[in-house]
Amino acid sequence: MSDDDVKSADSSGNKIQKMQTPNGIHDILPKDHEFFTFIKKVARHRFRQAGFRRITTPVIEHTEVFQRGVGEDTDIVSKEMYTFEDRSGRSLTLKPEGTAGAVRAYIQHGMKEWPQPVELYYIEPHFRYDRPQKGRYRMFWQIGAEIIGESDPALDVQCIFIAYKMFKDLGIDKRISLQINNIGSQKSREKYREALLNYYSGKERSLCDDCRRRLSSNPLRLLDCKVEDCQILARLAPQFADYRTPEDQAFHDLVKSFLDELGIVYTENPQLVRGLDYYTQTVFEFWDSEVGSQNAVGGGGRYDGLVELMGGSETPAVGFALGIERLINQMKAANVNVPSKDEVHVFVAQLGDEAKKKCLRIIDNLREAGIRTVGALGKGSMKAQLRLADKFQVPYCLILGATEVRDGVILVRDMAKGQQHPVPMTEIVPEMIRLLGEDKLDRYSPGEIFN
Ligand code: AMP
């Protein structure tokens, strides 16, 4: 422990360790929340526009949901889950991804009786015990969507299109490259699996440890391993395109023609398989066009077998997820300035009990008129309060002392010019609206429909 880790001592003189977030887990501070809020707004708007409804599944689920839904052999389940026992010995897991929980909810709540397909979206934190590095955290946020209950290539393209609309709204569409592949149905993959096993037979020693393990459990995963030697072998491996059934190929061709119709540029990537067991047919990822597969911004695909695998009836589905932290990194790299509603318009400084009493009503009147107002309602001197107003970088400060209370006025100080003038208390709201401008007011007030 370094000196830096030790903050203070308790009453018995024992050193107290400085409290910190766990490794790979971060606070979201107000500055980043400006990005978060904007991204969530964009997502909610695009999903609502397309008829999706929001779902929140719990942060913890029974471990089987992910073992079954994501697959025992995947990296997520075999190495990355936060799993623990509750007090009655039941194994629970912090959700590492969103689809398995959404499918569990679809089955549990009988959503197959709803009009199909059911279109759901979520904005949620997820947890994976992965090695932390830039863009890879142990708690991260995803925007995800699932279309459950119908199989049509147009729905796969719908997912991709909504994601693209969001990239455009966020000012990062030029930075993103869409990679697509079709990995067929579970059944058509059997022959291909055999071909892969044949190809890799005798080459085991050139593979990384993970790939050697995956060879027997999920050989498709060898194709998207990031280790260089494995990549070289993967490039020469048999390609699934040669094993696609005519139905798979027709599905894939339709996906591509719909993307063309919408003017969405894509790269066909025969190595793309995605890390999870449940995918069938279409898989896609959104890459940083310069960096490639490292730190993908999002991904998704069709998972026609998952609902059945999790105990429901045979139900096709498709979905995608975007990582919010990675979207923010993209926006920062693109120098996107997010509109922020956090700037304060007016700071109210007061001195004396009478002034404070008057301030309470004035502050409320200003806020109700759409003026973002902070009141220094503590005991600081006038000088200290004005210094604080400076730190808030407000354009105007209102000053109210005993003299002003007696005269029924407020001093309005223009902070940039350093000039002030008295305004009758009864006139303060219209005067501030005039000074700030109607267009600057914050009149969003969702609760007022009930008043
Ligand atoms: P996946 O389900 O692994 O394809 O993840 C979908 C998206 O979530 C990725 O493309 C990333 O944007 C994001 N994501 C996944 N894992 C992490 C992580 N450990 N840290 C930050 N973002 C992540």
C-alpha cells in the first residue's frame, strides 16, 4: 500500500485505506453524463420512432439464464461472469449481456401472446470480469434491442439501420464500418464444423490456449481469435460461404439487398462469427473504421434457436447492442460537442435572514419561469458568494441584502461586464427573461401535465 492509498486514521490511530472503485469499474461524473444523457435521448427517440418499448431486466439473474442463454463454452460464461451464492446457496450472476435476460422475460411473461414481433430495448449496466484496459471495463453500459417473434431479413436490416441512425445523430457515422456475415443455421453449421475440425487437425500446436480449448467445444470461434498466429490460420481456413445452404444464402442475399436499398455500406467478413453460441444466420459488428475489430462499438445478429433453448417455443429473433462508453470515446475522438442543459443561468446571493426568506420565493419563481437558478443559501459572506458565482460561470448574479429587502429591489449583476443595476422585486422574472432571451429558457417540465 502506498502513502497515497492511506487517507487518514480512525479514532484508535489505525490507518484507513482510501476508498476507491474496484479495478475496471468507474464513476460516471457530471461531464461524462452530458454524453450519457445525450446518447440515451438519441436512443430513446430512435427506438420510440420505430415502435420499440423499453424493458429493464434485473441486474442479477439465476446463473443458469446465462449458462444456458450465452453458452457454457463462451468466454463470457467460462471466464468473465461475476457469480456468487446468495444466503440460501442459490447461484446468482451479475448480467454480462442483455439478450439472455430479455429472452427469459419474453418466456416468463408470456410475450408470445403479444402482437409479434415483440420489439424491446434497454439501456443497462453489464458486468464482465475481463482484463481492464481503455474501452474495456468490468462494468459498462449497453444500449440493446431485441426483435422477438418473427424471422425476416428485413428485421435484421432494421436493427442495423436503427444503429446507423443513432451513429448519425451522435456525429460518428463516418467513423464506423459495418461488418456482416451469415453463419447459417445450427444445422447447416454441422458440416462446416467438421470441415473446420479437419482443417485444424495437426495444427493444434500453432493455436493459442483458448483456441485449443475451443477446438472441441466451438470451433467457429477460432475464426475471430485476435491472436496473430490464430488469425493467419483462420484466414486460410475453409469458408462458411462454401457450406451455406441455398436457404441461408437466399436469406443473406436479401439482407445485403436491403442494406443496398437503404444505402448502408458494409463489408462482408467471412471471419466474423461473434463470441456467443446463440447466433444463427446474420451476424454483424460495428467497428472503428481505422482500428478494426479491437474495441468494436457494437454488434448483434439473429438468434433463432435461443427462445427454444431457454424453455420457450420455437421463436426466431434478432438483436444488437452498442457500448455506451465506446460511443462516448468515438464522440470525443470526433470532437463532437454535446448540447448540455447543465449550465446555470442565474446565481442568487443573499445576506441576512430577511433576505434569505425573500430569496426562497424568488428562486422558485425564476425556476418555474425556466431560468436555471442556483441559490447560495448558506452563511457565506457576500464576497465569498460572488466568488462562488464566478466559479459557476453564470451570466448573471442577483444580490439581495437588508437594504435591498427594505427598498423592495434586487441588484442584477452582469458578471461579464462587472456592472449591476437595481430591479423591483416584482419585475425580476420578466427582466431576467428579457436579459437571457426566451430561447435560452428551460421549460421542460414533465410533471406539469398533472397540475
Ligand atoms: P458484445 O455483446 O460482447 O458484442 O458487446 C456489445 C458491445 O458492448 C461491444 O461492441 C462494446 O461496445 C460493448 N462492450 C462489451 N464488453 C465491454 C467491456 N468490457 N467494456 C466496455 N464495453 C464493452
